[in-house]
Amino acid sequence: MPSLNSLLNKKPSSTDANSQDLIKQAIKKAQKILGKAELEGAEIIADSKLLSKKLEAQYGEALAKQVEKAQTDFENYLEELKTRTEQAQLLTQEFTKQRVNDIFEQFEQNLATFLTSTEQKSVAAIELELKAARSLIDTYKTQQLQLIDENIISMLEKTLSIVLSKRLTLRDHTDLVYEALEKAKIEKFVA
């Protein structure tokens, strides 16, 4: 097959001349189309690079916004978590304080009940002791009064035996009674 240059350099015949003109026109058109295609390709490449840079910038901005938003969301989450933790801590403190107060109130109530019970038992024991002491005192008093009565009777018997054995005047009787009383005082029969 002959090359394009060999065909162009060949002497033209009239049909060949027409064909060659057509070919030359076609080549020129093809070159124009190729030049235009190259320009358009260069423009497309330039536009593509520009678009790529724009997309990269937009993607970078979007990514930066997303990172910033994620960071803000994370910080907000941490703040919310901190707030919830503080609330939980306050609730725990309040619950603990209430529980301690309840325990102290129960303790005070139990202590008051115990003290009241102990006081009642102590009062009952003291009353029993007082009754026993009074009973002993009454018994002692009764015994002492019986002893005094016996001493008085004994003294009277002695006095009467002395008095009856002698005939005395009223004055002598009085003196003897006083003398017997003095002896009773000395012997501690009478206070």
C-alpha cells in the first residue's frame, strides 16, 4: 500500500487531482479536528485539574468540618458525661446522707427505747429495794419498840418491886422514878 506522502507527490491526474484535493481537504480538516481535540483535551485536562483541586479543597473543607464537628460532638459528649457523673455523684451523696440520717434516727429511737426500758427497770428495782428497806426498817422499829417496851416493863417491875417492898412517901416515890429514869438513860434504854 502506498504511503500518504507518496500519493501526494505523485503527479496528479484529473481524478487523482480531485481525489488529492479531497484528501488534502480531509487532512486539513483532520488536522483542525486534531488541533481542536488537542485544545479541548488540554482544556478538559486543565478543567479536570481545576475541578480536581476544587473537589480536593471542598473535600478538605468538608473533612475539616466533619473532624471539627466530630471533635465538638466528642467534647459535648464528654461534658454531658461529666454532668451525668456529677449528677450521679450528687445523687449518691444524697442517698448516702439520707441513709446515714435514717440509721442515726433508728439508733436514736432504739437508744431512747432502751434507756426508757432501763429507766423503768431501774425504777422498779429501786422501788423493790425501797420496799425491802422500809420493811426492814419497820421490822427493826418494831423490834426496837418491843425491846423498849420490855425494858420499860422490866424497869417498872424492878421499880414496883422496890417500891412495894418499902413504904415510901410520895416524894420518895418521885425520887425513885427519877432515879430509875436516870439509870435508864445511862443504860441507854431511853433517850
